[in-house]
Amino acid sequence: MAEQKIVKPKAQEKEVLIKVKNLKKYFVVGKNAVLKAVDDVSFDIYKGETLGLVGESGCGKTTCGRTVMGLYGATDGEILFDGHDISKFNKKEKKDFTRRAQIIFQDPYASLNPRMTVGDIIGEGIDVHGLYSGQERTNKIFELLKLVGLNKEHASRFPHEFSGGQRQRIGIARALAIEPDFIVCDEPISALDVSIQAQVVNLLIKLQNELGLTYLFIAHDLSMVKHISDRVGVMYLGSMVELASSHDLYDKPLHPYTQALLSAIPIPDPEAVRSKNRIQLEGEVPSPINPKPGCRFAGRCRYAKPICSEKTPKFKEVEPLHFVACHLV
Ligand SMILES: Nc1ncnc2c1ncn2[C@@H]1O[C@H](COP(=O)(O)OP(=O)(O)O)[C@@H](O)[C@H]1O
Ligand code: SF4
Ligand SMILES: [Mg+2]
């Protein structure tokens, strides 16, 4: 991984593509039991940028990504795509939105239909949206395969003939086939060998620069998300606890949870390890079912005060474009 140079995306213009306002996604999981997977989360995604979304498993990243894509209906709150509320789309607008917003899944093994050829997997969206037919369709599929570093001979093969990294390239080609503006990348490298991860990340960055794509990049690998993201949001148990530019978030994290997460990243340089204070996260992540009032992190926070378990901290801008939800910041 280290030998592969990662080129950061260009500076971005600040035009909002997606606005998420007080988004809630609850699942009813039993009598009187509500699982608050996403609970009052707000953020913007600018055109052409990559917004990273990190947090421990189960904190609501996938649910957030799927709700933003319109795959789940929101329990409450608003999602505006290019200024339009996605819950109010009519049939035609909905179809247009499903073309403009795509997803790349975590598991490159489960997400490709094993009975379809690679060409048909990539061509499916082209057919649904009636974009190309005949020779034009074939040429488009060949072009997409080339774009993601595969070749046209691969079109007639089946998913099982490919490695994990190649399958993820197929997943990317499928997402690109219908020329989207926005892609949710849901842990696209977590299932891949470390040696392949940087290749796929570099491919995503190259495609973003060439095609002007906007990404929501979900990850639990904090070191990789730093390289690809312009800004990073940190989730904890359904809440967004901090959001800032990658540089600010990694350089001066303000939320106790972010500080703990970052201090847990292994550092290759032993000197740096010694000089860095590791913060051990104590206790378990509590259940998102019928959560207690107050700060969700209170049970594990070494700075917790009585107010923390009484009042939910507001998500506020404490420095320009640096948002934190903590009573002490
Ligand atoms: N369809 C569902 N029904 C009930 N609970 C769900 C559903 N999808 C996710 N959850 C729960 O919501 C929480 C957040 O899950 P998820 O968004 O997958 O987290 P992450 O992607 O951060 O690992 C978890 O507690 C999970 O069990
Ligand atoms: S609000 Fe309180 S418990 Fe929550 S992170 Fe801040 S100090 Fe810790
Ligand atoms: Mg997930």
C-alpha cells in the first residue's frame, strides 16, 4: 500500500449537491422497541467532493447512505438532491434520481449476480434507462471495462472468474454505466486485500477527477478515508459527533470519540507511537434500541459530566466548517 501514491482530488467548488437535514431512520424491532439507526443527522455534500463517513460497525453508516440514496424511506427529516426533496419526487423524477445516484457495495462477491455475464451486469442499468442499444451498448460496455482497468474480453465472462479487486472494478463499472453524478461507496475496499485497497481507491479518485463525480465514502479504515476524503464525518451510535475537513479532523480532532478513534490507528513509525498517547476506549457500544437521553457517548467518555447524560449535545459549528456535538467543546 505504501508504495502507491495517492493523489488527492482537486480543490472543489462549494456548491451543495446533497443536503441532509435532521435525518432520522428508525426501525421498529419489536413491541415498544425502536432501533434508532440514524438519529437527527445533518450534513451537506458539495459537488465534486468526497465526504468520508466513519465510525464503528453498527453506528448507522450504511443506513445513512441507503436513506440518502432513497433506498430507505426516512422516518423524519429531509434529503435535498440538487435542491429538490427526494421524498416528493414523482415517478419520472424518481427514475431520473436513480440514474444520477448510484451505490458501490462492500461485498464484491455478494453484489454481482453469478448467473449473469459481466457485460450484462454492466449493461443492465443502460437497458433500464434506455441509454444505448445494439452496437452502441456493446461499445459503451467495452469503454467502461477499459475505464476501470479491465478489458473487453472480460465482458463475456462470469463474476466467479474474477478476483475480489477485479469484481469491485466490475461493481464500479456497473455504477458508472448510467453516468451518475453521485456515488455512495459503502466500504468498497473493506473486503479486499490490503495490497489491492489502494489500487481501488486510486481508481475511484481518478474517475472522480475525470468525470466530476461526488462521493459519499463510507469506511471504518480511518487511514484510507483520510486520503480520499475532502471532509470527514464521524458517526457514533446513530449520531454525527464531528464533521470537518480531513486535515482539521485528523490534525485537531475535538470530540472525545474522534480523539479515541484516531489514537487507535496503528502508526508504522515506532517513535511516533511512543510519543502519541493512545486512548483506550472502555466499555461496549451501547444498544441503539430505545437509547437513553443525553450524549450517546457518555457511558464511555472519560470527560463525561452529569449534564452529558441529561441533555443531548447540539451539533454546532465551533470553528469555521468544523462541527462538533459535545457539551465541553
Ligand atoms: N433493516 C434493518 N432492520 C432493523 N435494524 C437494522 C436494519 N438495518 C440496519 N439495522 C440496525 O441499524 C444499526 C445501524 O446499522 P448499519 O447502518 O448497517 O451500521 P454500519 O453500516 O455503520 O455498520 C445497527 O444496529 C443495525 O443492526
Ligand atoms: S457531551 Fe459529555 S459525554 Fe459526550 S462526548 Fe462530550 S464530554 Fe463526553
Ligand atoms: Mg455498513
